[in-house]
Amino acid sequence: MEPENENMKDEEPIKVAKQKKLGGIRTMPFILANEICDRFAATGFNANMITYLTEQLNMPLVKASNTLTNFGGVASFMPIFGAFIADSFAGRYWTIIIALLVYELGMIIITVSAVLPQFRPQQCPTQMNCKEASQSQLSVLYISLLLTSIGLGGTRPCVVAFAADQLDNMKLKTQAKNWNFFNWYYFLLSLSSLSAITLVVYVQDNVSWGWGLGIPTIAMVVAFVIFLIGSPIYKKLKPEGSPFVRLIQVIVAAIKKRKFDVPLDDKLLYENKELDAKISKDGRLVHSNQLRWFDKAAIITEEDTTDLNSNSPKLWRISTVHRVEELKSIIRILPIVSTGIVYVMAYSHQNSFTLMQARTMDRHLVKTSSFEIPPATMAVFDVLALIITLAIYDRLFVPFASRITKNPAGITCLQRIGVGFAISICATFVASFVEVKRKQVARDYNLLDKPTQIIPISVFWLVPQYSLHGVAGAFFYVGKLEFIYDQSPESMKSSAIALYWTANGLGQYAGTFLVTMVHKFTADRNGRNWLPDRNLNRGQLQYYYMLVTVIQVVNLVYYYVCSWLYTYKPIEHIAKDSENTDLELVVDSVVLDVTKP
């Protein structure tokens, strides 16, 4: 038996060594290639869908717009359920696998319906007295949109967290000067979106919808296959029970002990490293002085003593400091996340009113050419600005700023988000003056009452606002995503990123609500209002842009207060280097050695 035991002991280091080889930078090509194909497919699928619904299914414009908005809202809220499944029992890897399959099924269904004529009504080139798609034909559409929404609900909260899981958490902080995963993630995805906006939209408009939807469908198959190929080397963290249940347990325990006073010495609060080991592999959260009422959940009473002596705590009555701090971390994040609702609301008009402006303007690339830029293609300037900004930010700004701030990332995530807010304000402010210019030219040429006539003003007047929105996105979206991932509890990464998408969904609905209210309450006795149904030339779109600008200024003040009051999560980190096992306290991107005087 002794030789066998010796062999088993020899095998253990080998298993540990193999386990350590999992993950790392070598997994990034598979994960990012999957995301690139996924984003290409999603952008190509959604960018021109309004045209498919109105021209191929003969849906009225309002109904088509509401259909896409409703399913877009579903897609934004589904990540909450996807994150719950991933963090509770399925894990991020299997959640992504199943979600990709569901998304692919939805795309196959709508592609087949675009190819087979029985799934579409008779074509109506004149768009006059058209026969709308039947209920059965619309059912096929709704099923496909629902499946794609469910699929997005699984991939959106998990892919970023899964990719970051492959990298050392401390390296994400200390090596940000050399490269930043979140910057490169958005950079590559933006390139993918750019190619979809130009290539796929062209195929849909000029070749066929069968190929126009078929290409994104094939791209999703490629995404799935690439992700599977990398499976043997992925680090697949096991879920450790529902994080939502743990949060509720803390709240319930605090309510039960609401009459007890929190001790002044936080060392008297309940801690259990063994109990928290599986949900604090990167280090335990240590006590913070904010939201102290929830510390009541970690008070040790006489009633708890018997259970604690047997190491079997009743978690609906007592929680560890780490679990209390998990709840505090989520609560602290929420105000920061909520500020993004107004940002998305301000950006939402890019796909509606800005496109309507572009349709009325001269879209010739050059005066001597007959080629006209499609209105939807103007979004290229948004994406290009985002890509260029990310490249400059990562290669030039971070090295320069880090010398001044001593922060490897250049500036903090909160500062980066704030810059994004400020630039977004400039974008809507500029948009109002461009609209004044457009209407002035229309007035000069007596075209105010001729909404179908092209106004002799170049569509390139819209480039500044598109570009500013792109620059703002490079700061806001990347900063917010990195902030949420960094500041969320270790066991709730997917759930926290789901908040990111939920805020986006609420922002879209907020944009719809604002437009509805402005349309209703700015109407005069003659039926004219700021946002007219037919003739944009007789509206006051510049006032709407100014209103959005003012709302954003108020939101920026609110964000400043939230960020000023924000407390970064303090985490106890055990160095993984065998030569240096000192205990470290990590707060944001600063590492403090607490084992030395």
C-alpha cells in the first residue's frame, strides 16, 4: 500500500500543475474570436431589421418600431436571468454554450422565413395599401426574436466575466499600463460592428434578405465552433450557490437582529474563512464602515453561540462579514449604474431623429458622383470615432497619464465614466446647433413645407455629433464595464454585469418615454409640436436636443455626488507567489502591504 500512496502523492503535484495551466492569455483568441463573430452576427441581424419588417413583412412603421423596441427591452432584461443561472448552478461556460445555441436557433428560423415565400406576404413596392403579414407569419418572427433575446440574456452577462476569469485579477489591475482587456474587448467588437454595418447592410439592401440574414447566421455558427475549440484550456469556475439567496439571507438576518446594537469593534462580528472559502478565492471582503445597519446580520448573539460552536451557522439568522460586504458592494454600485440610464436615453435618438435628419440632407459622397450614402451608414462615424479613441487611449493616453497619477490604468474607472458623460453632453449640445443650421437652409430654399425634398446641406454636418457620441462611448461604456467587474463581489460578476445591460434597457425605455411626453405636451392648437409625425422641418428638434442636454447636465451633477460618496470595496488578498505570501489589502488599484509596519 505504501508504494501506491507514494505514487498518489507524486500524482497530486502533476494534477495541480495541470490545473494551474488552465486559463491565461492563450484563451483570449478563442473567447474574443467568438465575441467578434457574435457581435458581427448581432449587428448584422439588428442594424437593418426595421427595413425588413416594413418592406418584407409590410408592417406599419410604428408597429415595426414598437416590436423592435419591445424585444430590445426583453433582450436587455434577460441578462438578469442568465446571470442568475450562471452564478447559481450552471456556471458561465455552460450558460454561454446553451445561450449560443438558442441564439443560433432564432437566427436560423428568421433566415429560413426570409428565404421561403410562404413565410412572407406578397411584396408591395409602392408601400400603398399593402397586405400585412398574417398572424402565423408574424408568429415566426416573434419566436425568432424571442429566441435571440433569450440567447443574448445568456451571453451578455457571462462572456466578459468568463474572459476576465481566465486572467489573474491582480494582473488586470497592475498591468493596465501595458494593456487593458476591457479596452481591447470594445476595440475588437467595434471593428466587428463596423464591418457588419457596411457589409451585411449592403447585402440586405442590394442582394437579398436570404443572404443578408444568412451571413450573420453562418457567423454565429463560426462563433460557436471557435468557442468550443478552446474548451480544453478554459478555466471553468464552479458556481457556489445562488448569490441572490445569500443577499436575501443577509437582509433577513439583519431584520431579525434590528434591535441589537452593532459593536464598535468590528472584530467582534462573525467571520468564517472556511464557510466563505469557495466564494472568496481571490480574497475575502473586509469590513467597511458604510451601510453599518447591515452589520447587524453579523452580530453574534447567545442564540447563535451553540450553532457556531458546532460550525453549523443558521445563515438565515447570522451572516459572515464577507457576505454582508457582498450586499454592501452591490448597493454601492447601484447609484453609479443608475446614472447610465440617462446616458443611454440621450444616445437613443441616434437611431431615430438623427436618421430622419440624414434622410432630408444631401447624402452624395461628392457632388459629381451619383452615389448616395445610406442614412443608416452614418453610424460608421460613431464606430470609427470609438475605435480611434480606444486606440489612442490605450497606446498614448494611459502611458502619459500613469506617469502623473501613478495609476497603471492612467485614470480611475469613475473618472473615465465622468469624462464620457461630459463628452455626451457636448454631443447633444452640438446636435441642437446642427439642427438649427439644417432648418435655416431649408428656410432659405423655401423647403420647410416640403418634407420629401432634399435640403441642399451636406449630411456630413452630422459627423461631429456622431463622432462625439463615439468618443463618449469609448470612455463611458468601457469605464462602466470595467468598474462593475472590478467592484462587484467575486461570486456575482455575471449578476453585476447584468445590471449594466439592465440600465441600458431602462435607458431605451426612458428615451421612448421622453419622446412620448415631449410629443404630447409640446403640441399647440394647430397640432404642431417639437417632434412632428411627418414634417421634421416644421418641428423644433433643436429644443428637444437642448432638453436632453440639460437633463444630462443634471445627471452629471448626480453622478459627481455618487462618485464622491463612493467607497471602493476593501479586499483581503493572499499573494499567490510562493516566494511572497504576505497578506495584502487591495483597495481599487492600490496594493497596501499590511504585514509590515
